[in-house]
Amino acid sequence: GGESGGTVSTNVTLMFWFCASPASAFAFGMTVVQDGLPVWLAGLKLCEMALYRDPETEMEKEEEREIFLGLWFACDLGKEIGCDCTITPKGVLGRLTGSRNALGSEVFARKFQVQTDRPDWAERLLTQPVQEAMLSLLSMGKTYLRLRPDGKLTLAVSMGKPMFYLGKGSVQAESIQRRFVEELRGPTRLVDALRRSLP
């Protein structure tokens, strides 16, 4: 693994890092300090190794299967939030986690399911700006959010491509900077909205 630092604006500082574990995970990411709040982002790939039988040789072989590729984001909001809350897209995962609360606006409730031990507190957190920030993240991919009572937040967006992917060929430094700042905009917008919703 390794790391290097850089600054993209007067109030956002980036620390790039990477790590790898053979056949299980690879991450390239950064530590961001925005307005005094440290957050951690990573372009994360998770794989599992599965055994299968080769029909030609009739021998068992290992096959790598990708189970997640996209954004992983974490931060501490700095305040207790009064509830344990998990927000998942409607679909198979939502059914598996037992999410049954239809909170928020009609548009939000059509896209997300909310699992929480305190629906009243979760409803207070899901202000209009928070819902709009969550809905905007769907343009990047399926979005999953976990909020713990102690204020720690974890966000995952299954993008189907690496976060901060540079593409092929030569890339100008200014272009990289603009792309990184743009990809930070969605998660940091959500954090700002959640911080404003806290009492």
C-alpha cells in the first residue's frame, strides 16, 4: 500500500491511498478533510472465490467472482443521531434486510426502503435535502446507507466501475482534479444535509 497528498481547494484536503488483498479486495481512495470534518472515500472492488468443476478436466478450480465495484465512503457526523438506520434500494437486498418502513416523500419511498429501530427519529433525519442528496446518488449507481446511533456513517454506491477511473491514454492534471471534485460532490452533499438535519 502507499499514500500521497494533495489539495483541490481551500477547504478540501485529499490524502490518496491504496491497498490490495489478493483475490478478495482492492481499494484506491483518499482521506478528505472538508470544513474540519474528516471523511474516507475509496474506490472498492470486492470479490469472492468460488469452486467450480471444469467439465473438460473434471477437476475443481477456483473462479473469482466480483460482488461489488464502486464507491465506499465513511465519516463521523460528530453527534449522536438517536437511532440505528439502514437505507437500501428497493429490491432483493431490501427484502433480505427486512426493511419495511416507507419513510420520506412518495418519490423517495419508491426508490428506497428504511430499516430502523426508531422510525420517528429516522423521519426527522430524512429532511428534503437529505432525500434529494440520496436520490441524486442513484445517478452513480445503487446506493446503500448505514447510520449508527453514535453518528458514524457508511455509504456504498455500486457503480459497476472503479471510483476515480482515469481511463486510457494521457490525462491532464486539471482534468483529474475536476473529476475527483465532481465525484466527491454527491457524498459530501449528503453529509452536509445530514449534519444540518441533526438537532
